[in-house]
Amino acid sequence: MTIGDALRKERENLDLTQKEMVEGTSISVSHYSKIENDIQDIKAKDLFELLDARKIDVNNFRKKIIDKKTE
């Protein structure tokens, strides 16, 4: 699973639009959309900011990405 895929799943689980997902962060909706679609990468500081803003546990998020790579 890519970071973009994982972010999309988290956003959908939270029942948020892309605009709502990035509210209160320095990430634009356009950039976020490209991240979800694996067109652009996300900087670590932006990822942490986003996860923190949405109260998403960093360790659980990381596990989802790593677990899917080993399958």
C-alpha cells in the first residue's frame, strides 16, 4: 500500500473530503490530491502535520504501509 492509498483510506474512514482532510495544515487540496493519486510524494514534515491534524496514530499508519509491502 502506498502512502497515498493509506491516506485515502484514512480520509474515507473519517468521512472527510480532500478539502476537509487538509484543513488546518499547510498542504493545498491540489497537492493532497496528487499525493493520494501517487503523482507526487509528501514530505515527512507534511505527513506528520496531516496525521496530527486528523488525530491519526503515526505508528498504526506506518504499519499499514509496511504490512501491505510484505504481502
